[in-house]
Amino acid sequence: MLLEKILTTTEYVTRNSRKVKINETAIAKVAQKIKDHRVPKWDNFVHFRGTTEQTIQYLFILDSINFCFWAEKGHKRWAIKQGQKTINGYFALALALKRTARKYPLLDAGFLAAMNKKTCQEIFSSCNQQAIPLFEMRYKILRQTGQILLKKYQGQAVNIVKKAEHSAQRLAGMILKDFSSFRDIATFQNKKIYLLKRAQIFVGDVWGALKSKGLGHFDDIEKLTCFADYKIPQILHHFGVLEYSPALLKKIKNETLLAADSSAEVEIRANTIWAIEKIKEALLEQSREIPSFQIDWILWNMAQKIKMPIPYHKTKTIYY
């Protein structure tokens, strides 16, 4: 099964890692630290909410371009204004698309498929003259997303969800098959390593936004793994769960780019997934049963509030 491939292939990486390792003694401490944390509620402030069909369409568009928000060393991050607040990162993307849906027919696949670059630039206009990272890729993916939705799903992402018949695995598999931008599969020692951050996060977002009801209910939601990105490994390293070799730590501290699909990058993400699996087991021993993707949500939200002295690793990629 597809989601099991994430665990089996990333486990191979953890067994053969040279630059990253999991500190087993720190696992129980982190589990204890988050044991009483509530799973964050779905944020309706930054996210668009409409009918079930509209909400799913919005989430699919959002997750198709949910990647790479960091700025080059010495530069400001892309950001937008909401009242007196300056918002950046994922929250800024979600809010920018929510605003766009009020002004343009963003949820119409035909609009996406034919979108011109000027309109796309308007969607991602900033409050600080900074362009959103990988703009050209985002523009290309938005158009492709619209085109594939029109060709295969009558223009509606809800039809993918319906066809999945309440299976998280089936939904992720269909997305992987039909939408190349979601194919987050790395290579490590000539082996395919399944990571699938954005395909999985779409499933989790549908589940969260629809409160696990109706089309938001998945019989196998617990199969989702951690969504390996930048912030989760950063906070795991901060808590002593992930340990980096001196050479890798120096690169991360200096904000040296790690090449996509490099051994270091794959090791960080694979060990992140397995660190969360081990935290899940430790929580179970402490009498709290919580799936991996919700542990991810708890830690990700914690990472937004903690000022960590060591930055996250930086990789230019469309996958996270």
C-alpha cells in the first residue's frame, strides 16, 4: 500500500544514514512535553471556507503550491498585510488565495488553466516588494492543476475525493498518479524513497477542514505519516531528537543550500518521519493515542512560536 511505502522506504534511509540520526533518549522527553497539548483547530481565519465542493477545491489549489517560503540569506521573506499584521509563510499563502477567491473565480479550473502571468503576480503581490519564492514554478503548477482537473475530474477536486471512497491511501495514490507536481519521491542509494508531503497534507487538510465528516472522513486516516518539511526537523533538532553530523550542522547554521535529493536532505526528511513514529509509540506508552499527522500539527504549531537559535535546512524544491 502506498502510505506504507513511506515507512518502509524511509526506514531504509534511517538504517543507512551517515549525517543524521535519531536520539532515542530524547523521544520520551518530547512525548512527555507534548502529551497534554491539544491538536490545533482548523484555522478559518487564513483559510477560505465555502461549500464542501468549494472548500475542497480551495484546499487542492492551496496544497498544489504549498512549498518553499524561506528567503535567501540576507533577504526579507515574502509577506502580506492583514490589518496591522504582517503575515508570511504558509499562512500568507492561504490568506492570499482566500482573498483571490473573493476577487477572481479562482476555484474555477478553467480560470486556473488559462491564467496569465500578470494575474498570478497579482495573487502573490507582497507588502515588502519581495517576490514569492519559485514564482515561475507556482504559476506553471497552478495552470497544470486547472488543466488536469478539467481533463480528468470535470474541473472539480471534489471528484478525486469522492472517487477515493473515504480512503486516505487511495486519495493520495490518485493525486500521485495524475498530478506530477505532487510526486515527492526521492532517491537514496539508488532506491526510491517515498515522502509525499503535499499529497498527504491535502488528505489531512480535507479531514481537518471538514471535521472528519462526510467527504472529510477517511477510514484509514491514521495511516498518514508526518509531513516532512523544514519546521518539523528544526524543532526536533531543537529538542535533541534529531542529531546532525558536524559538517551538516555547519551547513545548516550557515544557511548553505542543501541540494534536493542529496543524501543529507533525504536523511533529514526520512529521519524526521521516523522520529515522529517513535514519538507516537512513546505517547502510546504514556496513555495517549494520537496519529502521526496530528503530532506533526502540534509540533509545527509549536515551531511557529518558539525562537530557535539554529535555522531550518534550506532546499529549493516544489515538494515542501
